[in-house]
Amino acid sequence: MKNAIELLEKNNLLRVIDAEVDIDLEIPHIAYIEVKKRDSRALLFTHPVSKRLNKKFTTPVLMNVFGSHKATELFLGKKADDIAAEIEELLHLKPPLSIGEKFSMLSQLFALKNVFPKRLKGKGACQEVVHADGANLYELPILTTWSQDGGPFITMGQVYTQSLDGERKNLGMYRLQVYSDKRLGMHWQIHKDSANFLHEYKKAGKKMPVSIAIGGDPLYTWAATAPLPHGVFELLMYGFIKGKSARVVKSMTNELYIPEDADFVIEGFVDPDAVEIEGPFGDHTGYYTLEEEYPVLDVTCISHKKEPVYLATVVGKPPLEDKYMGWATERIFLPLLKTTAPDLIDYVMPENGVFHNLIIAKMRTLYPGHAKQFMHAFWGVGQMSFVKHAIFVNEDAPDLEDYEALSDYILDRIKIENILISEGVCDALDHASDNFAYGGKLGVDCTADNVNFPKKEIISDDDLFIMITQLEPSVKKIKQYKTYTKTPVCIVGIEKKEKIQTIFEKLSAIKAHTKLVIFVDAAKNDVENPYMLLWRIVNNIDASRDIVLEKEFIMIDATNKGAIENFPRRWPDDTDCDPLVIEHLRQCGLLDVDDLFLNKFYI
């Protein structure tokens, strides 16, 4: 971490905060707001404290290490697109035809030896100080991010596991809840490799070893999030990108190997038959994930460098650090996605679409139904299977990051016949579907110029608002967008007292003036803020329940669901900052943003 700090400082990407700041809410709130700034920097808190524990820590806390595109590429060591090009070249290796080509291929293949971790004998820097009997999680400055969190959580832990036979290894990043000084909740979602390994240990009646590294080279942490194919050890990506092997050492109390330069290592074993309630936790969806039963790690050892740095992140409403980590993943793994969808040109997963909730893909359309074929391909590939909403555009579409022009292009091509509503697996964090980890999916084919519906009679927002409220007084505000396109949009903020479908039936007169109407809760949404509206909409809908398709009209219910709809699950709260903590940090001079900024991002 010290090398990472020096690199950030050298590039003017680090802000050092020497004041005493609390690990509960205060440090996370500062980091949460900092990364939303245009010139966001990493934050080093040199004097973290805990009022709850009545404790001052000597270990600094580093936040937002991946807090910008520049910082992310500094830790990658090269441009993300260059790494993608290297992967694409390997995927398209052809048998050599000449001596020169043979030597060229040999050099490429020889370089691949560096992808494999190198096992070292003896201890690593991560084991300069070892606590076995005296291991105590409360000696680490582990953060409590949100007011409703079930407790402190480790948020940037590299979780190392292996299969029962030791042949398959996995590196993942999962949140880890602190239950006590020697017990951690393991948020292993049902689709993850670690959860699959746990089944093997349970069947064999054995405890599962786990080692958690924190810090070291930041690229370890990014690699822990990499969506590699099942069974491929994520630490191989570190070697591939760096061009040198990750140096690993054996844990002190189990058989797992971890990076020798990690700042902290937490070791232990999971009893497959023991579970405990984990959560709530304010997650990257911008909502709390609710309490569920998960396995528990019994800590056997904690080791660290002599002068460690504690690495953490904060997740919640966008934009956040995961914006930049996800951007690198998106760029680097494009060639692998193309192996499943060869006519794919490019794709984006906007951060305000919460990544898995929205993908926009550009493709070469070769025949009727090609885009729908892609939808099924995407929904059947690894972590892409969690994508809820997929929009496909043709190769003549604007740049995928030019969202203004791209949205015009999409809205000019929406045709009911080209919309597919399906069902499938969802991320375990998804809260909008009736069933846990399973729900509706939306695919939209916008690859053709075939929309010739009669143009709507556009009227002003004021006139449309008067018309709507005369029919339904519970509507409190409206805003029209993109009225010059073939699919004008109307956002309706409502104080819902009955099902939206029932309200929608009362408003049939508005169909002459708009083509796409989206209902949101008036109290929690600013209809003038399209960035956060997209976040809310893709989070809050299940396509199989909340979308009504008619010949020339679409209705979407993006309101919170509850008793009115007989929603079978508990709808979670937003991740909102504590206003008293915000005001305290302002008075201390540690926050310098105004209310306009706070409101812009629903802080």
C-alpha cells in the first residue's frame, strides 16, 4: 500500500486527512462524497478513531484508491484497451507459417509463464507481525459505512479459497461482517465459486480454510472482482497484466497461499454446518441488502506488515469507486465476451445502471432476430447472466459513451415487436423481483430503422401536468424528456395510494401526447435529474411485472413496491447519509460541498 500511496501522491491523486475521524460513518461519508467530485482523489486518513470502541488506531485508512480513470490505469500499469488488445491477440493465435512467426509465437507463449503465482518459502512481508491466540478483529480500523448496517464490514478483502482437492483456487471480493473479535460473516452468494467449494467441504464433513488479504498491490483487489470463467484463478490476471508472477506465501494456520506483500491477512476456517444472520448492508445498488443466513469464519490468525495500511471502499448510490473498477473490467474483458457473441463491437455498463442492471451493446446486425439471439447469449454467459436490462444498437449508432446522442438513437428505434421480456437468474442483491435471485429481464432491439408510428402531439409540461392531475390528483410532478424523438418520455412523480396499473388506466388520455410514461415515487425522486432517475428505474423494476406494452405505448412502474402490490418481500431503504454526521463534518471543515451537490446525487 505504501508504494500505491507514493504513486497516487506523485500524480496529485491523494488527499491526506490528519484530523481524527471516526471509522463509524464519518470516514465512509467523506469518501462517499469525495469520489463523486469531478476531480476526486484517494483519501488517506492518518488518525482514524472509534468512539464506539473508545479507541485510537495507529493504522491509517486508505479509501478511493481506484477513484479515477487515471488512478485505475496507474495501477494496471498500462491502458485498459491495450490489455484487451493483448487478450484478443492471444485468442486469435494461428499456427505459424514461417520461422519468424514461430519465434514470435514462442515469445508470446513464454511470456505466459508469468501468469502463474510464484510460491515463496518462508514468511512474507504480510507476516512480519503475527497474532494467533491474540487475534482480534477490533484491532483493525474496520468501517461501519451506513446507519442501518448490521455492524462493521470489511469491504476490500481479497478472499482466497480452494476446492476440497486443492486443484481449483478462487480469489473473490465479498463483504465480510464483523460479529466479534474472532468471527466474520462470509457473504458468499449462491452463484459464487466460494459457495460451490463450501458444498464440497460440507459433503465431506470438513471445515473449509479461508484466508483474507487486505492491501498490497491494488491490482490484487481489482483481480478479485474480475469475471473470469468458472474454475480460472483470478490471481492469474495479475500476472498477465503485470507481466510478472504474483509472489505468494503460505498462510500461517491453513494451506492457502496469499500475496506476500499484503498489508493484512486474516486466516481461519468455515464450518459448513454453521450459519448466522448477516446484514443489513448498504450495498452498491444504493439500497440495503437485507438480513440473510450466511457462513461464518472462525479466525485462527491475523498477521500484518510492521507498518500496515488498511484499505477500504464505500458502496452505495453512484458514482463511486466501483465506477472505475467496473470500467477497467468492461474494457479488458470485451474480447472474451466477443468469443460468445462474435458480431459484438463494443458495450457499456453505465455506473448509474448499477452495472448488472443495464448493458448497452453495439453489434453488427446480419439477419432478422440477430439482436434477440444476442440477448439470450448474454443472459447465458457467466456474470452477464445477471444483467436485467439489455439494449442493442447497430454499428451505425453514436459512440456508446455519448449518452445524449445514444439515447436519441435508441428512442427513435423502440418498437414493441422488438422488445423481449424474459425471466432468469438475477444478482442476489436485486431487491425488485418477487423471488430471491430470480426475476424478469428486458431486452430491447434498437438495431433497425423501422419505427414509423404517428408523431405524438407534444404539449408543454404545465399543460400535461394539468391534464394528468385532473384525472389523478395523486400525481405531484411530471417532466418530459426527448419530445423530439419518436419515443417521447414522461416521468410522473406520484404519491401512490393504489396500484400503478390502476392509475395508468385512468390516464389513457395522455397516450396522445407521449409514448413512454414512467412512474416514480414523488417523495424520493427529482424528476429533473435524469442521472439518478435512471439509477432508480433500473433498480426498481422487474420487467415481467412492471412493464405494460401496448401497440404505440409503454408504461413502466418504477415505484417502490409493498403492501399495495402484495409484494412478498421487504422492500429495502436507500443508502442515505446521516444528516447529523454530514453537518458535523461540514462544521469541522472536512466536507466542502453544498446542498445542491448533496441533492444532485441523492446523498
